[in-house]
Amino acid sequence: MGRRGEGADLLLRGFFVTVSPESIELVSKHCNEKGKTYCFNLAAPFIVEVPPFKEVVDKTMPCIDYLFGNETEAAAFAKSSGWQETDLKEIALKLAALPKEGASRTVVISQGADPTIVAKDGTVTEYPIIALPKEKLVDTNGAGDSYVGGFLAGLCQGKPVAECCRAGAYAASVIVQTSGCQFEGKPDFAFA
């Protein structure tokens, strides 16, 4: 992902806000100042519902280039911000439009069995997930994190958002077919 600057770019999960908010602020500023891509995963609704944690997210939001979350986390952000919007597309647009230093922000909201919502520059696009028969669903723990991992794999390779979403959908579809967050064998996926 070094397209904006030399060196490694960074993804932080919201849970880190509970351990070291100072580090979140330091890293977000560093990435912004050095032209690095800064990605942030909301990780859980309480991250944006508990005031001290929400304050850290709000304070670092101007540095976030890619914001990830699921439908519950996005709705919690809207509610804790006092927004009237309940439609996820509108929430995604509003998240993408929050003040941003540098280039615009991309917001990626996964919705389980429903299409992923991506908002950027006033536009919302939906990307399909890989539908599985109910009997193949074993454990949904880790599905969102797997989606983000697949998305970032594409982003690191300079792939367009559609291809990043395709990789995310693949990764999530694989992880929900096993018990626990594990993967055996070689992935059956290739970027276009």
C-alpha cells in the first residue's frame, strides 16, 4: 500500500483504542504527515458508544483514509453522533464526508449476507458477497476481519475497490465455513 509514501502503511482495529488511545492518535498523525494510507476498523459498537473511545475515533477521523465496519458498528456510530440517518447508505455517505485531511475517505460497510456498501466522494456502490447455502455456514466469527484482510490484500496490490471487495468477499466466505478463525490449504482465489 505504499502508494502515498515510502514505508509501510497501517491498519488499526478499534479495540486498540481501549488499550492505548495515545498510540492511535500518534499513528494517525504520523500516517497523515508522511503521506501513508491509514486504515481503521471500528471493530465493535462499544468503540463508538463509550465516550472516551468515541472521542479518540472522532479526533483521528480526519486522518482515516479507509474506514471499515459492519452494519451494527456503522449504525452505532450514527446514533452516538446524534445523526438522524438510519439507512446504511446514508450513514456511509455521511462517514465518508466527515472532515478529512488530504485525499478523500473510503468507507466500507459489510452487512453479513447482504452486499457490502462502499462510499467515496458522494457516491455509494454496493458489491456482492458470496452467498453460501445455510448448511455451509459453520461459524461467522472472524468474517468481518477476514473481509477486511481480503480487501487490504487487494489494496496492497493496487487493485481497484471492486477487486478489493471481491477478495474480501472470498476471504469471508472461506472463514465462515470452518469452526474458529483458521484456514487450511491453499486459497482458491486470484486477482483479476
